[in-house]
Amino acid sequence: MNPNKITKCFGREITDSRGTPTIEVILEAGEFLTKAQVPSGKSTGLHEAKELRDADGKGVKTAIDHLEKIIAPAIVGQKIDQKEIDSLLIFLDGTKDKSYLGANAMVGVSMAVARLAAMEKNMPLWKHITEEINTEPSLPHLYMNIINGGIHADFRLPFQEYMVVMEQENPRLAYEQGKNIFERLGQLIKNEFGRVEMGDEGGFSPNIDALKRPFEILNEVIAEEPNVFLAIDAAASQLFKNNKYELKNQSYNTEELANLYAELISQFSLKSIEDPFAEDMISDFSSLVEKISKEILIVGDDLTVTNPARIQEMIDKKAANALIIKPNQIGTITETYEAIRLARDAGWKVIVSHRSGDTLDAFISDLAVGLGAYGIKAGSPEPPERRAKYERLIEIYEKEMLL
């Protein structure tokens, strides 16, 4: 039996961090066996690849059925070749948005193939990724979401993510710094608000009416910390109704919202804003980039959805200067690599991200290191699905990169 060919492909249903069903893909190639667990987003862009869910809107039995009856017969016997297998997946699916096979089934297979390829070369996944996309590996800044709002927290706060970003290069020291900040934040919130709900990504979610109060709180808890700044994911598509942005019972037009961002930048340690406007308001993104991109990162997520065609359009229109990378937004690792290449060639910063419904799989940590990403979003420091990403970064740094 040739160990360089896939010999088994099957899937099983597991649950993600929200308790929602998702897929674990298992691939074998001779002596090699690997798995990939697929995350799932709640705040999804209109233009991202589609998950396949059962009639109840939750289950993944249909996607697993497609995995085992359509994908497996096609890839068993194939060489461990990322481009060829991903091309085959795209052909078998036959849709623009991966809605036939399901991006969740496809990306699970594609992630597992990347792991098999690394195993075949007897090297860590991050190093294999570096060779695949010809990049210099490096440790990313930790974008740690410690106050949750938006759809991830029943809109108790308007913006979806309020993050602290540690610029410390050593991931162990950065993680410890983030944990210390999170602990101080917890004590401050307990003193001011009592017990509060937690959001999907493990951050505190107090119900605060004053729009700037979360930023005041965060500035207070990072005041004594070196090399830390603030970032938000506005997820403004979720706030856009009747051509206005609704934030805490107050309406903002585009100009007013842009002025609000300028105030937040001026008053607080805010240096990164993700999805500041609704995903199809492209000219508004371009205007904001022209005005303030020298001061701050304007990050596309719903705007760009890890889709190479969409990213090229936004590059041409100068609609951002950074973007989020989420493999399940596009459905294959080959397309993810192409998205990364386009962003890097345009001089954009790349930030790799988890999803609100995540698993213990730490693929994105290897991806972030392998591509030399500017940052990684992995949530608060405590939930196990989030902690797994930070621990993998530490393992890469201490046990693999320094050898």
C-alpha cells in the first residue's frame, strides 16, 4: 500500500463551543492518520461560502453524508496534493458558494490534507505552510477579545468585539499579559456591574448604555501595561438598518459613524477597526482608508470573506489595509493561500481568526505562524477552545521554532 495516497476518508459529528453540531474529518494515508475539526461562525458575511446544515438548521448529518458518499470515493487513492484535492473538491461541489457539498465538509477535508502533507514531509504544519506559500514564519500579535458584544452577546454592547492586542513577540509572555489584563478586567466589571453574562468568545458582556464606557474600562486595565493597544470588530453589517447604523438606540449615518471612530481613535488606544461599515458599502470603506489609514488598521472581514476575487476587488478599490483570514469562509486551503498572497502583495496586514463557534483544533495557530501573520484572533484566554490556540502558539515557539 502506497503511504503517499489517501486510503480512508470519513467524518463524525461533534459539538463546537456553543454546543452546536459540527464536523470532524478523519483522513488516513498509509501509516499517517490525521483529523480536522471545523469551526462555525454566527456573524457571517453575505459573500462567504455556505455551511451545509440539516433541515433543522443545526445538524450536519447531510454534510457528513456528502463527505462519505461523494468526497471520499473521489479522493481515496489520490496523492496527498493540496492543489489537486482542493481542485477536485471545488469540481465536485460545482457551486460558487460551496452550498452543494457544504463549505464545512470541504474545509475539514482540506485542512486534514494540509496536515497529511506536513506529516508526509515529517515537519510541523506551520513549516509546511511556510514552504507552500513562500513566506517567512513569525509569531503573530495576540488579538484577545475580552469584552463581547453584538450578535455574540445579544447586543448588550453595540460593537461585536472589544479586544486588547499584545505586541509582545514571545507568545507565552503575551498570553500571560493578556490573562493578567483579563483578570483585572473581571475584577473591575464585578465591582461596577456585579455578575455579568459572558459572550460566545469567552469575554465579559456587561449591559452598558454609555457608548464610550467599554473603552474607558479597557484603557484603565491596560494603563500600566507596555506594548498593548485596543482593537474592535464593529461588525457594522449587524448594525445597519434602513440606511442607518443603530448603536444603543441612537442612529448614525455614515459620516456620523466615521466621526465616532475618529473620536475613539483620538481618545483611546484604538489602532485597529474591523468591518467599520456594512459589507457592501465599499465606497465608505475606501473613504475611511483615505482619511485615517496612516493612523490605524481598517480591517476587512465581512467585506473580504477570505475570497480571492472579493479581496482583489477591495485591493483595487483601496477599501482596507488589512484583512481577516478564516479558512471556513472560503472552503479550501488552496483558496485561503491565494487570499493570503493577494493581501501580502498589496501590502495589507493579515490577521488569522477563529470563529465564535470553535473547537479544540488549533489549525489557525499554525496558519498564523506559517504565513507570518500580523495578528491572530483567538478569543478570551480562558475557554478551552480559545486556550488551545494560544497553547499551540507557545508550543510552536518553545519546542519547534527555536530548535
